[in-house]
Amino acid sequence: MAHISCFVALLAAVVLTPLSTAQTTYTHTVHSSVVVLRTGERSPWQLGNIRTALTSYGAQQAYDAGTSFRERYIAQNGSARIYGLNALSLDSAEFYAMCLDLQYTSASAQAFIQGLYPPYTINNTATVMLDSPNVYNSTFVEAPLGGYQYAQIHSASPLEPNIVYLDGSSPMTGICPNYLISGSEYHGTSEFSATDGSSKQLYNSVGPSLLADVLPPKEWDYGNAYDIYDYLSYQNAHNASASRHLSDIGNNNGQGSILSQLQWLADQEQFALNGNLTASLSSDPSMTAGIRAIAGRTLATKILGLLFTNVVTEGEYYKLSLLVTEFEPLLSFFALASLPALNSNFRGLPAFASALVFELFSATPNDTSAAAYPRIDRLWVRFSFRNGSDPSSSPSTLQAYPLFGRGPSQTDIPWTEFVSAIESIAVGKIDDWCNVCASLAVFCAGFNASLSSTIGAGASSSAARHSRWPVSPPVAGLIGAIVALVVALAATAAIARLAGLRAHAGSRRKVKKGGAGISVESVPHERVGSWELKGVKEGARFASLRRPSFEDDGDDGALDLGREAVKPDEREKEEEEEEEEVEVEEGEKLLAPTDSAGSGRSRGWEACRRDFVSRETRDTNAENTGGGEPAREAKRSEEHEAEKAPHRSTGSLAIIYYAQEYPPPRLVAYP
């Protein structure tokens, strides 16, 4: 029997050893991560007499979050170190930060970065190894506050397009009217009426003692569920008297925790306003489908753009990105990614300092060089969530969840599938957002052919009630007046053009320079007609940057009064002929081969941009490819559309988003 046992053991070893050694082991390397952080605790938006600002506890929450992610991504023993990320100092090429232009979001970003990259000092003996900015007269100069590091933080205000990425619904400013109108329609549903009626007693129980000074009794209802919870939650944490009142009310009425019930109502209200994927405006259901989740759709565009930039630059840019915003984009993304089906907590408000985490990583065989950026087919994306309400939560315990209805074990998504899934829900271009929202924002004036002026009273009152931006009603009215003036001027200019009038007859050509998405235009000036340049050589026409004054012409008193006046028709004809000659010459220059690496790259990227942005325009103009005037008209139309393209393409899908950030270092295969 002993011999048989030994034989069986030997046979098992022979059979199993090849199987174990034949298995290929893979190394998981994180190349980029996008952290979407909800702001730390702040004072209430609406109620109370305290200006909305980040609290000291909220700053500590954001700082702790930054520290925990440092332990995960940067520390020597980090569980998911980002390959190549500088461990000591901030590099704006590697680290990207963006927040809303509000005190508590920018302060949250600063606190997070303090934890992510704390101050550090270096011994003077190491100065020979430092970059020149840290050395003065061969001596290391420590930054203020013990080596504090100053990060570049991009901010987004309601007056610029970037606002849509972090606050696509923009309830604080009302620049997305269709979102507000859809929200007001929710107030007329049977679901709202039922919840409003059943919660009336709860709000009346807390109103007399806790809300009387900040809210009229007629507004103690479910329609203000979030504002009431936001205010009382703050009072419970910062006012001992209010905390006792809440506890006593619950005990006396046998209702248990009053604050938990108020939070449940706020969760339900906000998920209905931000997570309903089927809601639309009854007036235009096809255009406004999913309007309530618009904040998550624009956030998805930003996330994809940041990860895509890392892929295209092969890890050079945006190794770690931070986006600081409020709860609406997070709640909308939960719904779009089908997360509530996995966990009902995703139907509720994320706690302060909670974070969505998107990690781009590769799984490569151990024999593959770590220095080489992996192929597209070896890139994966993992989504995780960090609960800010748990102060003990660390990045090592980040909870991963499958996105878009995938199975529980499919938390890792191939990069190409992730791109397709995000593009299916994202609002890729600013003009699309403007049209879906029927926005009157200043930056939308160039996108919308007609701006809607039929914003309901319900939407206006909702915007005022939920405003979190420091804009008073008079200032808001002034902004509205400015927008109206801009629209009126645009309409006047269009009418003038149709009537053949011209305020300036400057050059119609705009030569693109630099990176894609940026145009360099000449400053409008008083027209110097082509009839004045007869006989002047082409190269000498623009030799002087200043137009000579009539005082410098040296021919005072030498006017030829007998000279025949130039007829208007002849002058106009000569101007048009001159402009056509210049356009043809410049077109030949742009299309001509060049030996300059920079020029060649810019010209090639411009062609790439036109391929994505002006495809429909070129298809339309393809019918006019004959000779003579039709060909020139087709060319002018195409150039006109191409001139508008950089503005239209702001914030488009990943390829165009990257085009605006950096010119391509080299071609990278992308499916």
C-alpha cells in the first residue's frame, strides 16, 4: 500500500506541475484615475443666515480623502500605484483638477490636494538634483508654509462652457431651463402628491421650533425636501439645541429618528429630479428625453475625455484627475450606469466627500516591459465608490461595482467597451447641451439658431429657490438683459448682412494657428480698400503694423480736386476681386507641403478636426464641385463652417475633446 500511495503522489505531481507552470501570470498596472469628489461638508444652500462655505469639518473630510488616495496611488506600498506618477511634487501635466467656481468646491479641492501632496522639504545637499525652479543661487529655497505645494485648479463658472461638465443641470443658475421645467412637471404627478400628503405631518412637527425663522409655514412640505434636510442636518451637527429638539420631537411622536426620515424624503425627491431616465418635456419629448439626468451625461463626457487623453498621450498626461462638484451629477450618473439595481443606496444622496473612482489599468504578462504603454486591447476600466460618510473608509477598501447592467463579477470593463458605453449616454458637445436645455447661457448664443423665451414661471421660481450661486435678483436681471442685448445685436447683424450692409469689410479669411480648436483672427479695423493699394507690391502691403495718420502723409494742400471720384460700384467690385485673390493665395499656402514639423502637425490635426466636425457640411457642399462661381461658393461655405467648428466642437466626444487639449504627439491606433 505504501508503494501505491507514493506512486499516486508522484503521478499527481507530474500531472499538476505542468498545469501550474503553464499558466501565465499578469501584472496589473494603473495608468490613470479620475476621482469625482462630492464637496466636503458645507453650510446650507438656501436656509439660514450663514453664507454657504466649506466648514472646518468639511475641509478635514476632503483632506482625509486626499490622504487616503495618496496611500493608494502614490505611497511606496500603495495598493494600486499609478505608474510614473511623481511621488513628491505636483506636475500639472500629470495631475488635473477642476471644480465649480464656488468657495466650498474650490476649498474642497485645495484640501484634497493638501492630503494628496503634503508639504515637503529637501536637504540642501540634494540641491544638485533639483530642477531650477527650486534652487536659487545654488541653494534650495523652501516654499512657504513648510514646503506647501500650489496646484493648478481649473474652475467653471456659469458664464463659460466648462460649467456643463460639472453641473450640467445647473439648477443654481437656471441656464438649463428644460431641466427646471421638467422638475416642475414632477410636482404635478400623482407620486409627488401622494408623498407630499403623507409627509405633511412630519414637516409640521419640526417646522414651528426649527423652521419658523427661515421658511414660511406654507413651504414646510415635500416640495422643499432637500432644502429642509440640508438645513436641519447642518443644525443637528453644529447646534446642540437644534439637535436636542430633533431628538425630542422623534421621541415624543414615536417617530424615531426625524433626521433619517427627512433624509429619505430628500433622497426620493432628488432621485426623481436627477435620476429619472424616462422623463421628458411633454412639449418636446424626443429632444428632451432623459433631461433630468443631463448632469450625469455631461459628467460622463468629461470622465471619458480625461482617460482618453492619457491613452492618446501614452500615459504622459493626466495620470490622476480630480473633479469636485455637488451631488446632482453623481446621482444622475448612478442612474445612467444602472447602479441602483445593484444597491438601493445608489438611489440616495451621496454623503459629503464621497467619491466616484474610474481607474484605467492594464493586465500584461510579467515578461512585458513595464515602460511600454500597453496596447488598446489590454486596457481595462474599473469603477469604485468611496463612501464619505464612513470616516474609517480607506482606498484599500474601495468597493468596486459593475457598470451598465453587467454581471456582479464583471467589475472590470475592456477599454473599448467602456468607451462605447459612455458615448451611448454622454452629451458630447456643448451645442448639443445648449439645444437639449434650450439654454439662454451666454456661451450658447453662438450655437442656438433661436433662443427660447418661453420659460415657465414654475421654472423661474424653481431656479430662484434652488440657487446656490452668489447672484442676487438684480444681478440675475442684468445678466438676462445682457443676454437679450447680445441676441438683439446678433439678429441685427444677420439682418444687416442679408440687406447687404457692412460695418466692417475686413478680411474674411481666418488662418488657423497652433493647436486644434483655437483660431487666431485679425482685429477688426477701418477698411483700407483695394483701390488704395493699386501698384503696391503684395509683400509691402502689411509691412507696417500701424496705419499711417493723415498728418504723416506729407502732402497737405496737395489734393487733386480735379481727380475723378471713385464710383461705389467700381470700388465694391475691386474689393471683391482683391479678396478672392487673397483667399486663393492663402488657400494654396495652407495646402502646400511644408518642411516645418510644427506646421505640418498643425495642418494635419486641422484636417482631422474638420473630418470630425464638418463632415455633414462637406457632404452638403459636395454637390457644388463644378467650376466657376459654384465652386467658389462651396469653398466659402465650407470655410465658414470650419471657422465655426472650434466653437461648436468645445466639449465634444473623446477624440475632439483631446484635440482641444493637446496636438497629437504621434498617431495612436484607436478603434
